[in-house]
Amino acid sequence: MSDTAVAAARTLPFLPGDPVPWFQGDCAGNPNFAFSTVAGRWSVLVLLGSATVPQLQAAVATIAGAAPLFADPGRTCFFVTLDAADRVGQPARLPLHLPGFYAFADADGEISRRYRAIDPAADPRSGHVAYRPYWLLLDPTLRVVAAGGMEDTARLLDLVAQLPAPAAHGSVVAEDGRILTVAPADDAGQPWAPVLAVPRVFEPAFCRRLMAEYDRLGGEESGFMREVGGRTVEMRDYGHKRRADCLIEDETLRAGIRARIERRLLPELQKAFQYKATRIERYIVACYDGDGAGGYFRPHRDNTTRGTAHRRFAVTINLNAEDYEGGELRFPEFGDRRYRAPTGGAVVFSCSLLHEALAVTRGRRFACLPFLYDDDGAAIRARNAEFLEDPQLAAVARGTAAVG
């Protein structure tokens, strides 16, 4: 690696209340680990540079000695190092006791530049670089609770020890090494996610028609999108998602979906969020089967690849809310509240929100799951079609369905 020196302390680049940049990097065996996916828990991010720097070794040892604090699944510590050798060896120079400690390899300095730990023009691969190490304590929405230099790690660990459950983060204020306000970590003290609930979008008879179409055609295993080598690729991983989807091709049913969304949902969306949706993506009925292999979709965001960047709002319309148990929506950045629309009702939310479909524990959950966007999004979708790995998906992306 390059010769890394500790830069003189200056004002920290991030202050309490600031959101931090999202990034992807090499971590935990995944070369494209998305930092945005750690939302929903307390996170410590340590911009370190290199564990070989003598001034930093004591701080690293202090954090490593606090491993019990990070054994809680609601707390995680991430290091960022320019030196890949920090992560290898037995023991490695950095603590990597899973599940509490992780390290991002930042050989090209991209993460460190984003976090202003090195100069924007600096390239660690070219030789000497001045590094400005510091730590950030982040809340479950990836906003700063506290920040400090590496000489101040004792304060960091004192704060971590005082943290309540992640669901109570909305009432936390940190000052002078103390958590000043903590509300009970119960449902009444949790924040509400910025979602829109709209009942009676589909009438029960139309819900039954859609479920009958699913049973007639059958469902196919559903994947999810990931960015791999600059292209949007459909992946399948039962550890992340288990769901079967049926593509609705009958034009009468498609027109029925469009008409009901346009007439009953879009006016509420515009009223609540001042957003005029003009396009709809995909006509599917999804099934989460609790009586078979189970059904769930672990925490994810819906617009993090080039092939999905056009998506603005996700819509979940339940078709049979009385017939299953479990299967609620949860938004980890906003606590443990669970959201469940009645039969024919919709839950609408920004595609940028981290969300999950909890496991269905009994019965089968059916839902209609379109995405909404506007004309600007349609232009993005057409422009990014070339990055879709599947030619059929690319062809679909170049065409759009209008609503509104």
C-alpha cells in the first residue's frame, strides 16, 4: 500500500444530524457490499487508513476490546482501510469478529474521498497520502449521532454502551459523551415511516379475479436485481428472498389494474407527496407461501441499480389480507412498526426506503406489486436499458405504460 501518514486534525467533515454518503465496497467477502443495507441498526464507521500507523494502534485495540458491545445484532462496527493487509492474517491487524466487526478495503481511496478522510485528488495507489482518521456513530437511518477523532474512542464506546434498541433512535440526543433522552423502546415511542396507506383501491371481487389468474397460470420463482460489473443482473438467493410471481398478460386485467390505480391511488399520492406519477411498471401478482417453503423478502431498496434507478414509488396492494398470518411490511430505518393494508388496500412508499416483507407464517399472501414513476423516470429507464443483462428486460424497459 502507499505510505500513509495521519493528517493534522481539523473540523470533522460530518456533524450530528448529517446524513452520510452511501457507497459500495469490498467487505465480508462481497466486492459490492452496499453500505446502505446496514440501515436499521446502530453503526460505527471508523475511517482508519491503516492499522500500521503507531498513533492509531491503541485506538484500534480499545475498540477491539469492546467486542461485547457489538455482539448485539443491533450494533455493528465498520473499519475503512487503504491497506488490504489489515484484513488478513491470524490474527488480522483489525478486529473482524463476526457478526460485530467488519472492514472495507479501500485500495483506490474512493470511500475515504467521499468521507473527506483524504484529499479529493489523492490516490493511495500512487504513493504517499495524508489520511485524516476519525469515527462516526450512525443511527439506523445512517445519520450522524456523534463524531470524533481517534484519540476520542473512549467517548465513542461510552455512547455505544448507552444506546437503546434501534427502534428508539428517534428520541436519542448525544452530548458530551452522554445519551440525553431515551424513550421506551416500545411501539408507542417509535417513529412512523413516511408511507401512504390507501384503502379500497381494488374491490374484493377484482382481488379474487387476480388471484384466480395466478392460480390458473401459476407462479415462477422471483429474483431481485443487483449491480454486477456495471450491469443490472437478476439474482436468486433463498436467504434473501422467497416469492413466486405471476405476470398478468391479459389486457383486460391490465387495464383494470391501471384504471383503479389511476382513479383511486394517484390522486392520494399527489395530495400526500406532491408527486404526479404518469407511468406504471410491471403487472404481477406475487405469492408469499407460508404453508410451503415460506415467503419473505429481506431488507432491500428498490432503485439501487441502473436498471431500477427510474423507480420512484413502490405500491403493495394486498389481495387477501384475512387469509394469512405474518407478511407485514417493515421499514428498519424507522423502527419495528409493521404495516399491513386491508384486502384491496395499498401501502405506497418511496423506492429509496429500506424495507422488507416479513415472513408469512400461515396461509398464502397474494399482492399486486407495481412501481410508479414519471416522464423523467421513463427517460432514465430507456437510457439505462442497455445496462440490463436480460435482453427481454431491456426490451420491456424501452417501452412504458402510461397512467394518470
